[in-house]
Amino acid sequence: MKLLRVKQIEDNNGTTLISEGIDANYYDIINYSVFALIKLDDIKQI
């Protein structure tokens, strides 16, 4: 969903009506990725 939203923002040359902007969406994607890596590491240690 985030990638679709980023694509929509990029298609509109970065203009949005309500969204936080493209940077916030990229940070969310990075945060979700880091969280997933941490969870995977927890599973491997068990």
C-alpha cells in the first residue's frame, strides 16, 4: 500500500492534498523493514 501511495505522489510531481508527503512514506517503509528484520532475528534465536 505504501509503495502504491509513493507512486501516486511521484506521478503527481510530489503534490498532495492530505498526505504527509513522500518522505514520510519512505520513512514508514524503512521502519517496517527494520521491524521485520528484528522480528526475523528474534525467530531465528528461538
